[in-house]
Amino acid sequence: MILQRIEKIFNALNADAVFTTADDLRFYLTGFESTFGCVLTDKNGTTFYTDSRYLEAAQKKLSPAGVKVEEMPRGKRPSDLLEGYKKVAVPFSKITAGEYLAYSKKAELCDSAAAFDDAMAIKEQCELDCIKAACEVTDKSFVQLLGRIKEGMSENDLAAELEYLMRLNGASGTSFSTIAAFGKNASVPHHETGSDKLKFGDSILIDFGCKVGGYCSDCTRTFLFGDDKKHEEFKKAYADVLKAHMLVKEKLACGMTGGQADAIARDYLKTRGLDKYFTHALGHGVGVNIHEAPKVSPKSEDVLKDGMVFSDEPGVYIAGELGIRIEDTVTLEGGKAVSLTDSDKKLLIL
């Protein structure tokens, strides 16, 4: 499986070698997590170069899969590995200007980023299995969290509790820093979780996800901590956001562009006078990275295909008043959207 993945990338590029030091692409190619390493593929095969911290573990995992593992030669820089090649493919978006200059002194360079994007956008079954497992942990942990939410706890307290539960349920870590926003704080889509205390009648927005097997989940739930009878507009807006969210799942199909998928939710919210408050894209690809191909945004021309995984997350944000987002991780299967996170999305009042 690993060699087939590497071969797919190599064959997509007209280069003598494919080279990357990027953590995410290195993991995608090898399935081995590390904070340092280089993957070099040419017509003779693939070599993973790393240091003594990872050498033994990498050899144990990758050698049986057909990937050669070598310790990075002392005194050598990654650019030195490109000596002797005429044309080398590197991901331009993943390297610094300094790296580009160093590499270009050794060989002619071409960009491999698009080839990686295309390959990573269509998940293999083993990748889908990891994402599904991460989504199951996400759903289970959220349900368990609900009974632990108490008046007076801070946003940080809530985020920490949820992250603990995800670890307890089998996650290796979070997909990103958990967002917990109480009340009007939720009007900032990417609110910085802080020390504000939960009060009766507050709305709660939690944007969270975890990693299993190196792959991410992504989910957002918005609900009320008690009903102080002051949330009629919130409840109406919530119903509209939920309708937009569900319409995407009903109408989205293979062959649509990311822009057409975004329009399903955005056009409905326009009929409710809420489109101007939907201030971000409908979604983004989910996989090794929490944001990757395909783009599911107003101007996206990415064609949606079976095997892709992305978020469905319409939202409404009124500055200083409220924020509502409902998000699931979904995949395309048999031409239709299938939800991978699926905890109850009816408006919850604790």
C-alpha cells in the first residue's frame, strides 16, 4: 500500500526524483510519524532519511514495506541528498525560501504540491477507516462531555475536559486547538478559548476534533446551557443553520464543484436573510491535515468525488450577539454524502 502511494505520486510528476521534508507529506508517504526526516523517491525506489531518535522504529516499520531507511549522514544537509539529479519535484508551498535556494543549487526544481493534493484528496479504505474511528471517538466524547458541563466552569475547563475524554477514548491527540465559546464569544468563528465562566442561559459553541492513526475528525456543536427565555432569535437562527446543514447532505452529489456545494447552504440562508452572516466557507477537506483538498468554498472549482472527506459547516455570526455553527465530517460514497460524525444536532438545552 505504501509503495503504491509513493509510486502514484512519482508517476504523476515528470522528474528524476521526488523529495520532501514536510511532516504531513512524509507521514502520507510512509505512515511513519516523526518530527524530522526526508523522503526521497527515484526510479530505484524510496529512502527515508532520519536521525538516531527515529532510526530503529522507522526501520522496523518501513523496511518490511519496501522503504529503505538510512540515518542522515553526519554533516550533511537535506539539500545534499539532491546531488546528481537533473530535475527534482518538491512541494513549493511546504518549503521556505532558504530551502528553495539551497535545493535549486543542486537541481532544477518543479512543484509537487498539486500531485500531493490530488492524491491525498481521494482517501484509500485504510485512511477512511482511521477517519471513521476518529469521528466515532469525537461523537462518543461529546456525549460524555454533556454530563460534565457545570455552571461556573471556564471555556478552558470545558475544552480540557473534552480533550481528556477524546484521549481516554483512544485518540492520539487533537486535530487542532479546541474552540469553546460561551455566549456572545461565539460570534467570532475562531474564538480564542479563554477564562470566561459559564452562566445559566449562555449558548455554548464547541469546535473540536481528534486524531486516530494520524487522521483527523472535525465537528462543531452549538447548544444552550439552560433556557432563560431570551433566545427566541437564537432558536430561529439555529433552525435555519441546521436546515442549511441538512440540505447539503441531501443535495450534494459527486460531480459538483466545491462552489456548488457551498451554494446549497448559502442560497438557503439567503432566503432567510442570513447569508451576510455566513462569513466563511461551507467546508474544507479533512485527512492527515485538518485543512486540505478539496476546497468547499464559494469560488472553488474542485470537483467532488467519491472517497473525498470534508466538512459541512454552515454558520451564522452576528457580532457581539451570537454565533451558531453546526459541523459534521462527511464523505462521498456511492455519489452521495455520508456523515461520519453524527451526534444529535437538534437544539440541545442542558
